[in-house]
Amino acid sequence: TAAWTWNMFFHSPNREAVMPLAALGGIGGFIVAIVTVFKKNWAPITAPIYALLEGLILGSLSALFELRFPGIAIQAVSLTFGVMIVMLLAYRSRIIPVTNKLRMGIVAATGAIALLYVTQMIFGFFGHTFLNSVNGSTTIGIGFSLLVVGIAALNFVLDFDFIERGAQFGAPKYMEWYGAFGLMVTLIWLYMEMLRLLSKLRDRR
């Protein structure tokens, strides 16, 4: 679905052609994600649906960024998977020990960022903006993006730990799909943040 929306945009570079699909992917993906969290045993069905829906928004937004900053999509993809591999190696070598304090810290930081984004979205619906310095290509904006990228990367440690502990304790088969779903959520979040960070850096040139 990401490749489909990407090709659709570049065959006819028209923002209006892909934005409805991006909205469908964003809203639909959010709903399916919530369902998956509360109905983990549905993950073998909902996880692939979530992937397809997220592909709609990823392909659309990547194409829009690519049109403005040529080459940014492949850079973001490479950095995202590079970070994931580095975090996997750090986890496997126990450089980053997963303690309860670490889990609580990552969850708290992730929740704070989510709350900030939701607040921004609500204000945006009413035509108001705030924290422009955070969203812009200023030093503060780039620093904030680096912070968010770091927190998103640390979420990989929680994903790997969840999957490993599930295997050790013989979790039900459907939890394999739920673990993959969690990993996919982190991958998508990190990729979107990489796009934002790279666009801010390009904007300063």
C-alpha cells in the first residue's frame, strides 16, 4: 500500500489525490491499533490490517516529503533500519539492561510525547498553533526531534524484551503477531520522526 500511494502521487503529483488515502490510513490505523491493544488475540488479523492501513499514510507522506526534499525517503528508511539494528545489537549484548526503572522511564517519556502531539492536533483543529519553535527548523526544533528519535529508538529495547520474555515463558501463539505489531508501531513512529528531523535539517541549508 505504501508503494501504491507513492506511485500514485508521482504519476500525477497532486496532493489532493493521496491525502484522502493518508487520512484513511491514519484514522483507520489508529482504530485498528487500539483494537489490537485491547484484543491481543485478534492480532493475527488486525496486525496485517494495521500494516496495510499504515502503508497508505507512509507512502503518501513520504512522497510529499520526497517532492520537496529529493532523496529524503531513502535516507529516512536507511536510518530507521540502521537504528533498529544497532538497538538490537545493543540489546542482545546487554549493553542496555532492561530494568523496571528503564521500562517506566521509556513509557513515561513516550506517553508525554504522545500527549504533546494529541494536544497539538486538538489545537490545530481549532486553527491554533503553539510551540512553533519545536515544530520549526530552529535549533530547539532540531534538538526536540533528536530527543524524540532517541526515545523512539529506546522503545525497540522494550519491544525486543517483550518478544524474548514471551518466548521464554511460552506465550500463546497469537502473541507472536502481537509482538510483531508492537515492533511495527515503533518502526513506523521512528521513520516518521526521521522524516521530520531530516526535513528540519534540510530546511536550514
